[in-house]
Amino acid sequence: MAAISTKQKPHIQQVDYIRAIASLVVTLYHLGGKTLPVLNYGWLGVYMFFLLSGFIICWAIPENYSWKLSGRFIIKRVIRIEPPYIISIVMAIIMNFFWVAHYRPDWVNAVCHLAYLNSFLGQPYLSPVYWTLGIEFQFYLFVALCFPWFTGKRGAWLLLLLSILPVFLKVPGNTLINSFPVFALGILYYLYKVKGKTLNDVLVFCILITACSVYSVGLAQTCAALLALGILLLPLKSYPVISFLSKISFSLYLTHDIIGSNLVVYLGMLLPKSLFFKGVEFLTGLGVSILFAWGFYLLVEKPCLKLSKQVNYNI
């Protein structure tokens, strides 16, 4: 087979902004959404992540990828994602021992988490962010199998057809099918940036897929995705705070509810019920969440990232 390109691709500064913003607004939502109505839309950061995955996962794959490399692609993603995810599950179970009276772990439920089966089996999640990881993993499987198709000459048509599917096919639970139009917008940007599709070609499909997304995913969710797409198009500069928040974004996403939300609730039981102290609780929870995520990134996520990069596509 042809040699696989291992050329290091340039860092995309706009991606840092999306990761930083999306993880932060989701964190703000879970820590203070019930108290501060202005934060109630923070959950839409999830759809910024979905669009970003549509682009950045394709960007990270060699352009001469073939189905023979699908196993290596999945292995790289599993090494990158699974250990931090599993450790966060253990953290959630341990936290419940301290937080929930007479807590008894549901081990069947915990095992379902490992295979991302909760949405399909109607099982609850130990953390409110885990449902998105299941959809992300379904997307990885889709990319592994279909990358040569949707990056080919008729790729945009395939993306449109798959985006139309959830308009007519309502699948229960949180599945890739239901959210696919958002991912498709990210893939479409990849076709424009990397595959040489003209702006006119891409724009027509972007409008049609956006319409599908509004109908099947929702207007607010689609607007959040388009915000991420807009950020990808902006000429943005690097700033240390953005780079830092981008680095810890996955760790913050995984752990903020387990650590920060529980801390906010705990402080709320100890401190007076006034607006000032609610602000103290919120800011304390946010600060501790960010500090914990930094440590989690250094100790857990970063080693997994390095190990994932050691798996190359050459066979």
C-alpha cells in the first residue's frame, strides 16, 4: 500500500478558542445554571464540541487514509479518551459514597458506561456530560468506516443525505443519527479547508444541512454549532489563558460536575442564603474545578495523549 503521510499538521488557533469556550460555558451551566438564569444556555457548548469534532477528527486523519487503518484510528481514540473517562467514572462512584446516604453502586450501570450503552438501554448516567461521549464515540466509528466515502467527490452529497435522515427517522435516545447534521457541518468545513471544495459548493450544502439541523436538532443547538463554525473562520491570535483552557478542556468537561457542582451544593448548605454567598459558592466551585482539571490533565489526560500519538498509521 502507499506510504501514509506522517507530516505534522499546523496547530489551528481557532480550535483552542472553541474548546476553551465550550468547556467553560458547560461548566458554568452546571455550577450555576440553577441559580443564575443567564447561565442556563451553557449546555449549548456541547454542540460547539460536536461541530468541532466533525472538523478536527477529520483534520487529524492522514489524507490517504484507507479502511485498513480503521483499527489503528479506533485504538488511538480509545487510548486518548477511555482512561480519563474511566477514571472519572471511578471518581463519580467514590463521590457518591460520600454524598449519597446508604449508596450502593449499580455495577451493571457502571459497565454500561464503559461501552457507551446507557442511551440505548435507558440507563441513567453518573455524570450529566457522559451522554455526549457516547455520541462522540459513535462518530469515531462512523469516521473509521466512512472517511474515504464522505471525503470523496460525492462526499458532500452523502453528508446531506445522512443529515436528512433524522428529519424522517426518529431514533430514541442520544444517538449520532439524531445529532449528525451538527457533525456534518464540521466535516463540510474540512472539505472546504483541506479537500479543495469551493466556497460556492460548500455554501449550498451548508445551508441545506443547517436547515436539517434546525428541524431535527433544534434552533438553539444549531446556532451554537454555527457560532463554532464562525470561530473557525476568524483570524484569531494565541493567548495564554485560551491555550490553558483549551489544554484542560476535556479534563474540565469530565470532572467539573463531579467536583465543582458537589462543592457548590456543599457550600450552599453551610453558608447563608444570600446573593453574595451564592456568588462565593459559585466562584469557589469554578476555581476548584479548573485547578482540579489542571491536575487531572497533567496526571491522567496528558500521558494518554502522548501514548496515543505513539500509535502511528504505518503498517
